[in-house]
Amino acid sequence: MGKSDPPTDWREQFLQQQVLPADYLDQAGRWFDPVAARLAVHRDGASRPLVVGINGAQGSGKTTLSDYLCQWLVQEAGLRALSLSIDDVYLTRLQRQRLAAQVHPLFSTRGVPGTHDITLLLQTLEALGSAAETLPVAVPRFDKARDDRAPAEQWPRVQPPLDVILLEGWCLGASPQTEADLSQPCNALERTEDSEGRWRRHANDCLAGDYARLHQRVDVWLMLRAPSFDEVLRWRTEQERKLAAARGPVAGTRVMDAVALARFVQHYERLTRHCLATLAPRMDVVWELDRRRVISAWHGPGVQA
């Protein structure tokens, strides 16, 4: 195949679209293909779409994983699959500003439970699985560079019903923390801007409410587990640089500098640490990542030797 020739295999196309190194396919073939095959078998005969929840800290590669599994299910199993992110149902900037005024100023920043429209997500999942739905379903999208939900007329349309829906998110699967856990601030942001704990307690209450309803809708749980929270800021910094490069000098975009990014990640620290410490036993498959985001092992009841 010449350098100018288009790739003939969907995997090669995936590499080009995601701007990934060639060795990604080696890792995917070893760790992801067996799970994708099991998802296809698990879906067989089901009366509604199989919903697969994917947890991973910021920058862990969960979006790429979700997209790869989706492509595998479509190309290799012939299924109707869709990859979604909980990030795409963040509240609009105006809605977060109202929440910040009513509950706590920190809710103006997207991220923690309470800043997503879980009702919209559940309605979207229901519509995508409806055999009675005859019209395409509008799937929400969020523009992170502009820090606001994309206009509804720009949302992609998907024809239901689907066979598999892959839903990824950094806090997916998280359980509420105890009052003892919440009583002590975990970083400078919480000590200085949430000294009374109103922000983190409201987020925790949301986990026990709407997010628990969403978690009940998930059939299979997957996790990309970071080695520690210490790696998350570095990974997230890499993401922001890629976002800046992709968007370029577009008027109105918001790309964070190092200081702003360090503060931003502190919004996620509490629940990221909580997920790393508590989620693995409740996942069907856990892939353990090293600091280079290379998988070193996998385990869980969904893994067979």
C-alpha cells in the first residue's frame, strides 16, 4: 500500500482518526478484543440494548477505549453500537451559573456529580433503545473548548434501536462517600473554597440520587485503573495540549494554562481517589495501567484465564 493510499482495514482507519501509534493495535488486540467478543455474545438475544459503563480517571484513555470497542462491535460483530460520554450531558454554562448561585460557587465549574443532566442522559438511553421510535434520536454533545453544551441543532442523529451503548465517564460507578470521608478536605481547593463542605456534600447527595439511578441502568462495568492520582494531572495536561492544538486560535475558545488546569483537576481529586480505592471489586473487567498508560494486567469476574 502506498503512502497516499487510504487504509483498507477499519483498525488502520481508527489509528489515523485517533492519531494513535501503531502499537496501540497490539495492546487492543491483546486486552480489548476478547472483551469486545464477550460483549457481543452477552448482547445476543437481549430485548434491549446492552449498556456498558466505562470508568477511568481523566486522561486514562477511556474515550479511545469506548470508541475502539464500538468500532469492533460494528465491524466485527455486525451490531448497531454507539459510544457516548457522560461529559456530553454537562449542564449548560447558564445552568451551572444558576446552580452556583443557589448551592455553591464551585458548581460553576463542570465536573463533579451535580453538574450533569442525568435525566437527559436517561431519556436519551431510553429513546436509543426503543424499537417503537421511528425518528432518529438527537444525541447531546458538549463543547469543552467553549465550556458549554453544543446547540441542539448540531447534535448528531442516531436511528434506534441500538444493540450496544458504550457509556464512558470519569465518575461513572462511583458510590456515595461516608460523612467521615466528607468531613476532611482533600486538597487546597476544598480547604479554601469549600471549608464548610457544602459543595462536596451536595455532589455526594447527587451520587446517591440520580447517578445511582443511572448506574442501575448499566449491564456491564469496565475500568481503566490509573496507578495513582499523581499521574492524573500529567495525563490531563496532555489532553489540554491536544485540545489546544486541535482547536487552534478559535475565537471564544477556552484552553487552560498550567495554573488553571492544576486548580481544575482539584475539582476531580476527591472522587478520582475514591474510585481508584473502591471501584475495582465491583467492576466486571479492570485493566491496570502503568504511568505510561500501558496495560500491565487485567482482572475481575469478567476475565477468564
